[in-house]
Amino acid sequence: MKMPFILSRIVVVACASVCLCGAVLSAEPSSGGPEGADQPVKTPDNAPVPAAEANRELPAAPETPGNGEPAPPVPAEAKPEPAKEEKINGLAVEDDAVAEESEKSEAGKRPVGTEPVQVFGYMEWVKIGELPGRMRARCDTGARTSSLHVESEEEFERDGAKWVRFVVLAPENPKVKRVRISAPLVRWTRIKVPGGGMGRRRVVRLNMEIGGRKLRTEFSLNNRNNMLCPVLIGRRALKDLGLVDASRIDLADKKIFR
């Protein structure tokens, strides 16, 4: 009768041992879990890191120029500063070369007129303002602004405006002696001078008469002692007068139209 009782106690002890071993094994982490499972991972310093954090892609390292140092940051594109407007005594200085470039596109768009226009020679006689007699002038389509030979320029103020007084003379015409006249100062102009430098000249607006045609136009004041003519008529005046025949002179008084 004692033998069956002893065997039953042995079976109970064995079952308890099996259950205890299973519990211990289930508590240990498994290294062979399914791929992609969120299993904890150990770093070299044995600090546990979640598997999702360990599998995250790291940002790309900055490119190096080849010496192991990080490439310098690319500077932002610098915007050019707008050119400052030059002024002399409050009056703007206009660059004739820059103004000529801006006028080229407009000149190409102007339609050719069908009405007859007066023809002028490359040299003519003109009357400037109230000066006695006439002065020799050269019609120059290569110059933008007309020019007048003067001496002894002097600025002054009249009623709060800038004026300039100067002496006009025409050596080839004995009727025009040294005459001092005054005119409002319109602006300054910046032009190239012999030698490659840049010069600045005062600009005034004067009346001019040529071949019976009268107009008011701008003249830059200049020392033209070494020039053939004391007066130069530029494009800004010629566009209101007519055509220039580069092979002839003194056509204004003949009233030739084409």
C-alpha cells in the first residue's frame, strides 16, 4: 500500500520541476526572434536601446573636401548694391554713355516717317541765343548732347536755383566778340575725355537757330579751343531737325528736303 503513494509523490515533484524550468527559460531574452520584431538591443556599454531606435537610418555625414575636414558652408549669393546716384551741388550727374545704351532699344523701335525732312550738311552756321552773328557748328550724330565752347565758367544762385555765367566767343567770326551770358544750370554730364579718363561738364539749355529753324536744346559747356568748330550739334538736337548729309556743308539755308 505504501508503494503507490511514494510513486505519486515522485510524479508531483517532477511536474513541479518541469514547470519551474519552463518559467525560467521564458524569462530569458531570445536572440532568435522573428525578423523586424521590436526586441531590445544592447550597446557596447551594455545600455539597452529599443530595436526601433537602433534600426533608424542616421543622417548623411557632410561631405569633406578630401583632407578629412568638413566642407565649408556655401555662402549665400550676395546681391549687388544699387549704384548710387552721383550729384554735384544737388544736381544729378548723368553718364552719357549709359544713357546712350538705354536709348538704343527705343531708337530701333521708332518707325521711319514718310513725310519729307530737311537735310543739313555736316557743317553749318548757327545762331546761339541772343549772341550777335552766327557761329560755325559741326553736326555730329556720334555725340548725344550738343556742346558749346565757353570760358570763365562761374556758378551762382538766382531765386534759389543754380545758374552759371560764362564767356562765349567765336574766333573765326569777328562779329561775335567775347560775350558774357548766364543760363540756368540743368545738370552735369559725365563723358570720356582724351587720355581715357572721365570728365564732368555743366549742361545748360539755350535757344538755337539754324536755317530758319528755331529750337531750345541742351549744351554742355566745354573748352573747344583745339576743335575745328566752337559748336557741336548732337543727336538730341538733330533728331528734331532732320537728316545729315556727311558729304556736303551749308545746306540749311538751301531748304533741301527728302
